[in-house]
Amino acid sequence: MRLLIVEDEKRLAASLAAGLRAEGYAVDVVHDGLQGLHRASEEAYDLVILDIMLPGLNGYRVCAALRAAGNDVPLLMLTAKDGEYDEAEGLDTGADDYLTKPFSYVVLVARVKALLRRRGRGAAPPVLSVGDLRVDTAARRVFRGDDEVALTAKEFAVLEQLAVRPGEVVGKPEIMAHVWDFAYEGDPNIVEVYVSALRRKLGAHRIQTARGAGYRLVAAP
């Protein structure tokens, strides 16, 4: 899952990004409303964490502009304000949830996961099955038959991108876009490294290469 944080408090933004990356998410960070609106409009995100008090363009206006453009990305709004009026204003502009500073990081992660689960109900079940392989996207666990397979956060994220479209070819650029941050400037062949690791752990026959196109996840013969 790829998340965008729009927060002008740089220390807070860096702390949230580090924590969410440790949870296995790809996270991009910008520090003003105009950049946030541009990035959320141009890139495909699974969720946006949006501060209200932003330079350039406040969070209410960013949220309203995205919704007016038909962008239905889940929005979790953050603010140092409190009170029912502020919450109502945020929700009225199209936000999906609202969190008042200071907040518990554990609560923020729980809200993020809840919004992603809510969005995913119409697209994919929480447990993806491909033959005897089960990918539990909520618990972030993988089972081959009755045996659990230990994966790193990035390995799981790559596998999840393949598991939501079993039997279909998923391109390397698409995997990169959803698993690595926008600022990643390393070797794009990093995807091959993680696919190789998944083949070692799950069985080489499960992930096929479509030369020049990408990879597909198939059931074991």
C-alpha cells in the first residue's frame, strides 16, 4: 500500500513516515498544501494523511479540490484544533476520518488500517488465496498449506501486489509504484531481487516471469 503524508511539521512527518514504513507501507511526504494536492492528483495513493493547518493551501481546500475532481482516495485529516465544529467541517469537505493532535501513534495506525480495509472490501477479500497459498492482508501473514512462511515487509508487499491479481501479469513499474516510495532512486531491478527471494521461500514455480512485461502469481501444480 502506498500512502501520502501532507504535514508541515517536519519532525512529526518524518516520525510518522518512519513508523508507517516499518509497518510495510510505501510512504511519500510533502510539507505544504499545494504540493499535497499536486501529488495526490498525479500519483496513485491508497490513502492520504492530511494536516489541516498547511501553508499554501489548507487541508480543507485540498480535500475539497480532490473530491471535486472525483478523486475518492481515503483521507485521514490531522489537526491541532478540536471541537465538533472543526471535525464536522473536515468531514463535510469529504474526509473519511479525523484525528486531533496530539494523538497516539497506535491509534493512527489503527485508523489507517481501518480505512484501508473499508476501501478494500469492494475490491479484494482480506485473505487472498492462490491454490494452497493464502495471503492474509489484514494480519500480514502468509501460509503455504498449513505452514506459515515468514516474509519481510517488502517481500509481503510485493507478493500482495501479485496476489490481488492471480494469473495476471503485473508489471515491474506497477509493483515499484505501490511498494517503493516516490523518492526511491535505487536500481529498478530491486523488484527482481524480491521476486527471487519470494521464489526461494514459496517455490520457484509459483511466480512466473512474462518476459519484458512483468510477473504473474499462479497456483502450484
